[in-house]
Amino acid sequence: MGPPHVQEVPAVTTTPQAVRRASPRTRRPATPVAPEPTAGLLPQAEPVRLLDPDGTPLPPRADLPAPPVETLREMYRRMVVGRRFDAQATALTKQGRLAVYPSSRGQEACQVGAVLALRDDDWVFPTYRESMALTARGIDPVEVLTLLRGDGHCGYDPTVVRTAPQCTPLATQCVHAAGLAYGESYQGRDTVALAFIGDGATSEGDFHEGLNFAAVFKAPVVYFVQNNKYAISVPLSRQTAAPSLAYKGVGYGVPSEQVDGNDPVAVLAVLTRAVAHARAGHGPYLVEAHTYRMEAHTNADDASRYRDPDEVEAWRDRDPVARLEAYLRGRGELDDATVAQVAAEAEEYAADLRTRMNAQPVVDPLSLFDHVFAEPTPQLVEQREMVRAELAADAEGDA
């Protein structure tokens, strides 16, 4: 048998033109430009300011409309009363009526602005320095000072006033605020939580955990950092190398802004926008206010050991109360009679506080064990019974 017949296939000669005709080139879409990872997250390069330090208004901004003038008049009233309360609480500490008091003098715009940006049914998570904010929220000042006098863990009912107990451990309120805000959102409510934070607390793990959780689950919470330049005696330069604390939100996908914390109009405008962002379901917002505490960290602190007196004097020229007063006077919304009326109200407020703080509180030592756990642990029950036995023994000895 001979070899199989193999049919020869003629060679095909192709040219570049023939290839293009036979296989037309597929048109690829243009490569999209990758979005800037920080778009919409970065704060402005300079703190937002709507008033000069002398109260002169700066050009209006479409993205940050000024609050209504009636709201600003109320803000002025609460700031004046709040400052007088703060001075009275400081005096009570010197008289031994309070164990400790962290003053917020100089931070009135932040303390009151945060409260006015919220609804009554929103939640506040304060630190130990927010006594002025709590009184501005309408909480009885004696109840506010209960913790600082040492009468109890908290003098007010948090569920009634929608305000968590003042938080002494740094930054733990950041996690609490994220959890409550997420829970409210999960149940279909548009409640917003606002957590006050000091600059030193931004170095704590709970701050970062709170931001991360809130961002991932889009919890409607506003983190409000009052950067008053010192964490007790530690200056800001030892806390962070970031351009500002507001930049800390970027790493968690949290939009941020920085504001002149001694500009009451700007503080209220920025916080109002932040609260609206959270309430609309867009997740958390971080605001850093650049401000200054005029007094020492507490009555137990000697600020002269780490602060230059010239620095303190320079900040007196940025007084937020005087700034707002000058602005309202310039608009014809405030006159001498109204200023005197507000000052008289503040004095009456302080006098009432003095009178009621002079009364010795009646406390039950066993109340220390209330509201620690929903169901007391065996250890807590044992400790409570030990205290009960000691009280009974003392009573027998006095009989």
C-alpha cells in the first residue's frame, strides 16, 4: 500500500492591511481615572472661620450658611450663663464643696454650640470637662456636679435627659456613642449621638475603635474634638504629627472638618452640617475645634509649670463670648439692656447654685452598688454585704 494522499494547502499571504480588514480592532473604553481616595474626607487646610476675632463677619459661604440670628442670641445667653456657672463651680472647689472641677472657660462656643446643633431627643456623650454643656442642655447644675462632689456615679437620669454619665476614662465614650448610634439606626430612628473628645483622647485606642466601628456600620455619630492644646501638661506636638487632629478621620473613611473653636458662628454652622450628615444616614463625622482652656486642667493642676503666660494672654483676645457679643451688637441684635439682663440671669443662676450646694447631701453608701450591672455579680454582692455589715457595726457602736 502506498503512502496516504496528503492534500497540500496553499500558503496564505497576509499583509497588515489584510489583517486589519479581516480582524477589525476592538475599541477599548478609556481607562477611568481612579477617584481620589480622600475625596470628600479631608478637612479644609485652615480651620473654618466666619467671624474675625473682633466679631466682624467674614464673607458668607454658600456651603456653610450662618445660623439664624435668634439661635445666635440664645447661644449668647447660654454662653454667658455657662461662663458664670463655670466660675461658680471653680469657687466651690476652692471652698471644698467639690472634690475636683475641670473648668471649660474659654471653650464656651464649643460647649454650647454642640448642644444647640442637636435635637432634644439626640444623645450626648460627655467627658469630665463638659459640665457647662450639660447645664446648657438644661440639666440641673446640682445634678451635674454630683459626680464631681463625690455623691454618686451620676446625678441625673441619663435616659431622661438623653445624656450619658460624664466619662472620666479617656475616650471610652467614643465606643459607647458608636454603639448607641448604631442601635438607634438599626431600629429605624434618626437619632444622632455626639461624643465630646479632648485632644489627648485621640491617642487612645477607644477613639480609633469607635471611629472605625461607626464608619463601617455607618453609625450616625458626630465625634467632636475640642483641641485645647494640652492633655493636662502634654502639648499637642507630643500627641500627633498630623497636620491637625481632623485628619485622623481619613484613615477610617470618615469625613472631617476643622473649625475655629472660639468662633461661635462657625462652630454652630459646622456642627449643624455634621449632625445633618449623620442624621441623613451618611455615617459618622469628625469635627476638630481649635480652642484653648484658660484655666488649669483642674484645681489640682499648676498650669504655670508648662504654659507660657504670654500664650494664655494671647488667647484672651480670642474670647468667644466677647466675639459673639460684638457680632450681635454690630447687627443691632443686642443692646446694653439685653446684655445687662443676661448678666443678671447668670448671677441669679450662680446664687441659686451656691445656696443649694451649701446643703449637705444625704447619701446611702450602699447606692454605690446600684446600676453597676443589670444583674449583680457574685463579687459585687459580696462587696455590698461587707459594706452593709460595716455600716451595721458602726450604727451599733454609736448606739
